Amino acid sequence: MNILEKHYGNICALIVNIDRATLKEADEFKNIASAKVESGINNFLVDLSACEFIDSTFLGSIVNILKKVSRNGGKLKLTGLQPNVYSMFELTRMLSVFETFTDFNDAINSF
């Protein structure tokens, strides 16, 4: 499994534990996060520290989960954006949509 999960109270941290997040991982991410939302979890921290690349499909999966949790009054935040991943968020103007953190603990404490 490429997506690890850890729980911190009412926050589910999803750790994307691969260097390239593409179509296959996008489906895995969406399935895991959607199941968590359906079980009542609405606060997510997505840790992309291990990712050197994400494609548009994976980005779309993150946006999809953001929409779901936002409807339920939750939040989805990001941490550990590597330079290429940061550029993807910057080029798609998603940096204005997501709250991002460089430090995992700072991100958890921001909820």
C-alpha cells in the first residue's frame, strides 16, 4: 500500500509514500480518503514529502476529497511539497486553494 494513514484525534494524516503519484495512486488515494469521509472523518492532512512528482489525475483526486470535506465543514491541508510538486500546485493555481505547510507538526497543530 502506497498511502499510509495515521490518526491524530479527529485528523487523518494520509502519507503518500511514493516518489511518483500518478493514476494508480490517485485511485488508491481517492478510495481511502472517500471511505474515511463516509465514516465521518472530515479533517485531513496529506503529506507529500516522499513525492517528487504528482500528475494531474492525482491532483484531481486531492481536489475531489477537498470538495467532499468542505461540504461537511472539514478541512484538507497539505505538507511536504517538494519543488516539482510545489510547481504543479503553483502552475494550476491550487496554492490559493490549499493551506500548505513545510512542517508536519505545524500542519497538525493548525487544525
